[in-house]
Amino acid sequence: MNTNKHSKLTAMLILILASLFMELALQGCNTASSAPVAEMPAQSLPVISVNAYPVTTYKEFTASLEGNRDIEIRPQVDGYLDKIFVDEGASVHKGQMLFHIDARSYQEQLNNAIANLQSAKAALENASINVEKLSPLVQNNVISDVQLKSAKATYDAAKANVAQAQAAVEAAKINLGFTNITAPADGFIGKIPLKTGSLVGRTTADALTVLSETKEMHVYFSMSENDFLQFKKQIAGNSIDEKIKHLPQVELVLPDKSVYNQKGKVEIVQGQFDKAIGTINFRATFPNEQGLLRSGNTGKIRLPQQASTSIVVPQESTFETQDKIFVFTVNDSSKVAGRLINVSGRAGNYYVVSNGLNAGDKVVYAGLGRLQDGVKINPQIISMDSLIKVSPLSEP
């Protein structure tokens, strides 16, 4: 019995000690959790005060390029193509030789026409001699005037034959000239489907080539119905023709994102909308004296739009989430909050804001990567005017 009592007493002591240790541990945890946590220092970030500025925004429209004339080069006479003087894609000048058709038969036609002309001239000379010979005989009543009239009729017929033979000579010269096919204008040679030895003529289905005249380029682009309505509202003029005359010069953005070195002018607009895609076509004309542009090129027309004053914000002060654009605004307590903005265009490296910001709002300029709503920062104010001096609003 003594042994059992001793065992029970030992077990009770162990339980009491375990309870004491548990209580001490809990007290230690409570003491640790009640200790103050050190706050992280606020980030020093650049902050700008947005404002309204006069800006030029740019709208871009997909465009295709064509020469102001694409001229089909076709033969005017039948024959074998015996020489090709140019290659596909070559730059040519007006009057430059392009093709030659075998001219031997046309040279013989010219020789024959010249011979007929000489014969007709000889007959005319003979008829003239007869008239001169008979005239004094009629005057002296040696012969009747009937013979003189007959001689004059023969002379008139011979004269007409000479004119006809002369016309035949000129026609033969023209046909012979048509065997030399020259460039009707400066431009670039297109595809040449026929080769040396091909039989060609006025009824040949394929043109010998197409010459693209490119001193001026026509650039075609289209506007949606909404863009066209904005165009009519924003541009001065009582008619579409007047509005087009008031449009500023436009720029051409090439596929490599570079801007063509000369500006163009919008000239015409298509009379009606394409019902299938809901767009209306415009045409702009660009000078191309250096031949840098070719028919078939693509690009974008950049149309400038003047605005009196608009709220602008640097692009680096924004971030995108699900295709929406946000900024971090800063309140009087130096805490930041994300705010959605609506962008109506671009002016240089700036977004033009149509809704979401007001003049005087403070926006975090840079260092947005780790910011979250409610975070307090140490604002470092930067002048918006100083930014615009470095990166002007007018640059597209």
C-alpha cells in the first residue's frame, strides 16, 4: 500500500509541475505579443501636381499606298518580243526604252510606202506637165478645152494619190515607232510576265508590265463612323470639302515605326460608307521625289488634332490592369490610392486624360512597382512644367 501511495504522489507532482510550466509559457507569449512593432519608414517618391495644357493629340489610321498612276504598258503592234531592256522593280525615267518588238516587217512596210509615195509624186509631176502643155493650146484655140479639163482631172487625182501615199508613209513610221516601247512617265517597273520570244499584240491578255508613277503617292485610309462624326464636329467648315481644306497636314508612319520625312495633305473623301465594315475612305497625297515610297506599301496616317487645354499625365506615372489605365493619387495625409483614368489620346510621352483627374490632383510620378492603396509615402514634389520643358507635349 505504501508503494502505491508513493507512486500516486509522484504522478500528482509531475502534473502540477507541468501545469506551472504551461502557465509560464502562455504568460511569455502574451508578453511578446503585446510588445510594440517597429513601423517601416515611408518611401520618398517623386510626386507631380497635374494641370491642364494646350496639347496636340494624334490619331492613327491604317493606310495603304499606291502611286498616283499605275500605267499598263501594252504593245500597239503585233510581233515577237525580241528585247527587254529593264528588270522587274527597276526605276525608270520618262522616254527610257523598255521593250522592243521585231521591227523587220514594219520596216518593209515603211519602205513600200515610201516607194509608193515616190511613184505617186512622179505621176503628179507628169500630170502637171500635161496641164502646162495643153493650157496655151486651148488659149490659142488649137484644141478644145475638154482635153485640158481631162488633164486637170488627172492632175487632181495624182495630187490626191500623193497625199494618200504620204499618209501611208506616216502610218508606217508610226507602226515602226511602236516597235520601240518606252516609259510614258518616271516610275518603277512591276512584274514582267512575258519573256523574250513571246508573240505579243494589241489583243494580248497580259500587259507587258505595269509602270507605277510615284512622284506623288496616294495614301488611302478609312475612318469609323464615330471618328467621322468627331471629324465633322472638330474641323471648321460648312461642308465636307471645306472641312478637308481646313485639315492640317498629316504624317505617314512607316511599318518600322519611323515617320516619313515629308508631310501630306488630305484631298478627297469617299461619297458613302462601306456598309459591310462601317468605314468611309479618305485619300492623302504625299510627295515622293526620292522614290522612298512604293505602290503596295502599308503604314499609318497620323492626323493631328488641336485641343485648347487638356489634363495630361506622363505615361510613366500610369499602370495598366486588365486593359484599364490607373494612377496613384496622393491625399493630404500623404497616403496613395489607385484611381482609374480615361485616356482620349497621346501627346508626346503623355496621356491626355478625359476623365478621372482634375487640375491640382497630386500623382505619384515614378516608383509605382511596390505601391498599394493606403500606403503612406514621403512626397518629393516635382514641377510639371519642368517635365514638359524636357519632353514637350507637341512631340508625337
